[in-house]
Amino acid sequence: MRVFRLCSRALVLLCLPCVSAVAGISLDSSRLIFSAADQANGQSIGVSSSAKSPAPYLVKAQVLGDVRGDKTDTPFSVTPSLFRLEPGGTNQLRILKTGNQALAKDKESLFYLRVIALPAGQGSELAPKTEVGGAVTVSTGSVIKLFYRPVGLSQTQQQAMAGLQFTQQGQTLRVANPSPYYVTLTSLTVGGKAVAVSARQQNTMIAPFSQMTYPSTGTSGNVTWQAINDFGGVEKFNGKIQ
């Protein structure tokens, strides 16, 4: 008897200010800020299962170096990394910095917390039940950003969001981030016309001391943008093309 397992990972609302939730499990935050000042205690995040879930979940958690999951060697560990979650249940994950990998001291470093949930089969703690005729077992996952933030950065995250710089060069709008923080946009307009910004296009997040280019709207004047703060909320800012 052959059992087919269909595995799909859902990248959950990386750029939206809300709780991450997929197929009956949810995380109580849409992003994590890991401060170097709290390195001894680490950071915690809750994982919950809906009371309406038809079965328990086998949950695996891991910190990755990229959103695709190709870079698994990171200086972070998750406890517990593998556990069973009953319908309506909640568990706390603790993320600790355990490796010796040197991280930048003058800017944020970006990692990803991936939480995968596999429905646990009846009569088995670790594997789904195999039934006559075969079965399809679907695993779902949530991925949120984990920002490692050194102490003593030159400005606040609020100042970083407000400090984006805009220049227009021909048919290109250039957005510069001169700060040591990652800035994630949810919207951008120039002269009242929207600029195409979306996670699908992978142009929402501007790295520290970096820049992003967008197609020009053909307009000039005032710039309005919205960015995600440390708490997952959206804040609005205004400026001008320089």
C-alpha cells in the first residue's frame, strides 16, 4: 500500500500586521524582534490550535536563514522544536541564540521562524494513520520574520521608517533606506498614484543601508508610504521626492 504525502508550505502574511494563522494553527505575532540585550532570556512566541481542529497536530519549529528554507545553519535554536498540539491547545516556543556565528553589530540581521504542522493520525503520536485505499496527508506552515537587533543602534525603528529617501531617475523611482533597520512597506503612492508594492513581487522590504527601485508612476510631488512597526502595526508617513 502506498501512502502519498503532499507537503505544502504557506508563507503566512509576512508583510501584513496581523496574527499568523493557517489551517487551524496560529502564531500570536506576525514578527519577532530578538534584541541582543535579551540574549540570555531569548524570545517567546505562542502557537495555538483552533478548538475546531479535527485532529491534533505534530508541530515542528525551526529558525532559518532564508524564507525558502535552504539555509538551515543559524545561530538560533527553538525549544521545543517538535511537539504535539491538541485541538484548542497552546504552547510557547522559546527562541535562543546558541551558536557562535558572528552577526553584524551595526545593523539588523534577518532570519525566519518556520512552524510546520502535520495532522497527527489517530492511534499514533508521531505519524498519520494509514487507511486502506491510501491517504493524503497535508502539512501546513507559517513563516514569520525574525529580526536580530544589536544594542546601541544610531536611531530608533520609528525614525528608520520615517527616514526613507525618494529620488526619481527617468522611469525609475529609487527608495533608499539609510538606517540600520529593515523597513517593510505595505503601500507607497507618489502624487496620489499607487506604486506597485507587494510580497508577491518581493519588493516590500528594504534592507539596512540599501535601496529598492520601482517603476515610476510618471508623477512627482508628495510621497506617502505605510510601513510595519515592531508590533506588526502599520504607520503612515509623508515626504517628497528629492
